[in-house]
Amino acid sequence: MERKDTTCKYYMHGACKKGNDCEFSHDLKNSKSDMNCKYYRKGTCFYGDQCRYDHNKHHHHHQQSK
């Protein structure tokens, strides 16, 4: 797998300092993890749309109603 096919983990958190010189992809369209963000569920995720984990609102409400 080429590096440009792998999303930059730093970019996913808004922290990549290499910009266009980064050897990894900065395309977030298909890079979200299937895992739900535990911080989003708690209402404390600081990464928002840049988070590498899923912010599924339905899952969020389901967790709160337990």
C-alpha cells in the first residue's frame, strides 16, 4: 500500500505540520474509523469534524439514554 493511500494520522487530528510535503494523504472523505469516538459520546471531543473516529449522533443519544 502506498503512503498516499494511507490517511495521515496527524492530519486527522489537525496536527500535521508537513502540509503538501506530507507523504501521507490529507483526504478525510473515506478515512473515518468504524469505531465511535468515546470522547464524543461523553460530549468532550475537541476534534469535531477533524476527529478520526465516528461522531454518530444516533449512537450518541443511545448511549446517553442508558
